Amino acid sequence: MKNVFKRSLLLSLFALFAISCTDRTITNDADVWVFVQEYNVGTTQLPWDYDEVDDLFYCDVRIPELTNQIYNEGMLAGYFVYFVGNNKVDSPLPYSDFYMDNRGTQWSHQYTCEFSPGRVTFIFRDSNFAISSPPPCTFVIKMMR
């Protein structure tokens, strides 16, 4: 019984080693396409709109590069951009920030996005349901096929 266990363990380790040493590089670079674009939302070009039913702010942005093929088969990612000192930070969406005032009242802001072919919708929610337009902010969209 011990021999069977030792052989199984040895074969498993050998198989793991063999798999981990395989080359996983992309062989045909012509099939890879990458799109990265920054969007400054909350400006006159891309203003926030308010949805009274869902109590949120949103901004629809047309992205012709976001084809049906990329939407269905590609990789899509959205990032909220902010700075820590002089360092730019791209934080994956959804992004939440938490606040507390001097009376101990807590609330949060959440930024997210929704993709559909040909467009992305940036969304801002405020947990205290305040109806004040969010500040201008920057998002980055990354797509890969």
C-alpha cells in the first residue's frame, strides 16, 4: 500500500513539473489587439447624468472599438484613476472610498462601469443618497482580444 502511495505521489509531482515547464507564450502576435484609453468624466465633454429611479449618476461613452467580438470573446477592464502624492494609481473597478465626519457619520462612494458592445457606462453611487453631482474624475478602459 505504501508503494502505491509513493508511486502516485511521484507521478503526480512529475506531471506537475512537466506541466509547469511548458511554454505558455502567445505564438501569433498578429491575433493580439490591445486598447487602452483614458476618459475624463464629469467634464463638459462627458458630463454626469442623474438617474432618479436608481438614485445614481452615470455617463455613457461610445467606444466604437468595443465590437461584439471583443465584448463576447475579449477581456474588458475598467479602472478608477487617482493620485497618491505624485504617483498615479489605476484601481480596478468597482472602486469604493469610505468616509467619516467628525460626528462619526459614515458613508461611501462607489465607482463602477458596465460594458455593452460599442459603449461603456461609468456609474457613481453615494451611500448617503445625497443628490450632488460627483466631482470630475478619470477612468481607464483596457480591452484585449
